[in-house]
Amino acid sequence: MKKRLIFPLIVLILFPLKTQSSDVGTTSWECPPAWNTGQHVIKPYQCIEPWYPTKAARLGIEGWAEVSFTVTRAGLVEDVIVMAEEPSGYYFYMAASSAISRFRFRPVVVDGEALELEDARYTFYFPTLRTQ
């Protein structure tokens, strides 16, 4: 019986649920249609909304986190690196890196060949949650 309870508890600790309770509020988020990486435009076809860090939501803290990553020839995300976050200590970096790692992109094709793009960057913004 105890083994059955431990696994869901571990899952909730490692992958917190999005904060959507009425005492904290909600935020609207939209998948970015495309953005320029400097030389190429990348277009996501699957976006994952980042979860709002619970501690930040509870305290009404807003923030942001910038991530750098590689888009493979197949459009997958690899090598996620957190470049910056503000303010620190509220896990915005964790929410951003978790979300971007599950994005999927349309492959960038040049002269009929799919390219791997290194050092693509995106900044996730976490505005103050508004009460429902």
C-alpha cells in the first residue's frame, strides 16, 4: 500500500502542477508563433505552457527566465541552458527549462537540408497572476 502512495508523491514533487487555484489566480499564455534566432526563423508547432512557480505565485512575485537551447534537425530541443532569471530563488528557471525542453519546432531547411540550430534563445515572462 505504501509503495502506491510514494510514486504519485514523487511525481508531484518533481513535476508540480500548474497553479490555478482561485486564491492564487491565473495567467494567460500563448505559444509564440515564430522568432528570429539571428540567421533563421524558428517556428514551434508544439508549445508547453510553463507552470508558475508556487512560491512566486503565493507571494505575488513576477519574473522571467531566459533559456538557450539547440533545435535538432528533427525539431527537438536539446542542450537547454538557463542564461538568466530574475528574481532568483523562485524557480522561474526551472519552469522555463522544463517548458522549452518539451517544445517541438518545424525543422529549418536551407537548400533542401535540415539544419541544427545552436544557441537559440527564448525568454519566458511570468507576469503577476491575476485573481479569477
